Amino acid sequence: MEDLAPKYRLHDSIGYHATLAARLVERRVEEGLRTFGLTRIGWCILLAVAEEGLKNPSDIASFVGIDRTATSRALRALESEGLISRAIGQQDRRTTEVTMTDAGYDRMIEAVPICTENMRHFNAKLTEPERAELKRLLGKLCDGEAGTGES
């Protein structure tokens, strides 16, 4: 008997192509960061604290685009390596404040060339208008979706 149900064409899926591209970019940068004892998430957290001045774990999670559980796990790992420190908030004792240690700042600076090269590698594959359009389209896909910036 012939199956009348429509077939799902995986390779026609936007999600499939977005996932492949994201994994490729992530895998390449992770390989470089590993030489500095960092993960991509750890690197992003260091940037959030040092470059963006974020101190609150919720703000860091939102900036990096991960949930609070993943953020807590990554913060524990960074703290155990001596790259960040966490303390009870000075304004509100119910909060946690994250700060960068000198070792964390040094490690982040050492890893900048790896991340810069990775960005250059993939940026070189597109023209500037193509890069802008890709970012615009990816942002459009995320607009209004639950968990955007937190998953």
C-alpha cells in the first residue's frame, strides 16, 4: 500500500542548515579555545564580564544566550580555574556578583586571536552585504520566539 503521508525533507529544512552552520563555527572555535583551557561558553562569559561589565548571572546568561543552569555550571568551572570570582551582592545580598580575576583577563586576552581568526575565516566566505543580510534573517527567525537569548 502506498504511503500517502507527505515526506519530511530534512535537507530542505532551515533548522537543519542553521544547525549545521552553527556546529561548524562552534566546533572550529572550540578547538582553538581548548588550547587555552576554555570552552566557547566560558569564553563568552569572560567577554560578558570583562567587556560588557555584566556581573549578574542572569544578565550573563541572557548575553551569552544560554539558560541559568548552563551559566551556573560554566561559572563554577571558571571559578574553579581561578578565572572569575563570585561573591554575595553588595547592594542586594540575595544576588551574586561575578568579577573577573587577573588570570581570567589574561586568559581571555590570550584567546582573542583564536576567536578573531575564526570570525575572519567565516566572514571571508560572505560579502559584507551578505553578512548583514544573514544576521538580519537569523534575527528575524528568532524574533518573538520563547527562549531567544536564554536557551
